[in-house]
Amino acid sequence: MKPSPRAPGSVKSKSGLCNRTPHSLPGGLAYPGEKDTHIVQLLKQDIMTTEMDRRNILYTRELRGYERGLGQGREEGRVEGREEERLKNAANLKRLGVPIETIAKGTGLSEEQVRAL
């Protein structure tokens, strides 16, 4: 009986049933970097896609936080602007000689605040 040809670099087991290269896995699979570079490339693409997805999620969350902060800042600015306007109006009314009690009622400021102007 003629011996069966083996692939170069293959190893013959003691039983003579194993005919595989030293760095291959059972079932014809190979370690990364040998035969199945396509699988390795797909895994790398998957990792890159996952990383890009993670970065997009972080960017989206950061953007939402930034927009929320802008909204809060705008609201705080409006409140401060209204307060400044009330103080300015009260000061103008006081200069015109309007009674302090009337200014306080009209602007919503306390009489002490109007006197301090």
C-alpha cells in the first residue's frame, strides 16, 4: 500500500490519523495571521465599527449635555435680564419722583430695594 501524500509541514500523529500543520486548529481552522486573514480582517472591522459606534454615542451624549447647558444658560440669562430691567425701571421712576411704595408695587421689588437705588 502506497502512503498518502501529506501537506508540507504537516505532522503525523502516532495513530496516523492526524494530518494537519503544527499551527492549525481542528476542523480546518487556522490561527489568526495564517490562512484566514479574511476572518481577521472582518474581526478588525467589527472592532473598529464598535469603537466608532461607542464614539458616536459619547459624542451624541456630549452634544445633548452641551445643548442642555446652553438652554439652562439662556434661561438664567433671561431671569437676570428681567431682574436688571426691573431695577433700571425702578431707578428711573425714583428719579422722576414717583413714591417708593408705588415703585415697589409696580416693579415687584421691596421698598428696601427701591430705597437702595
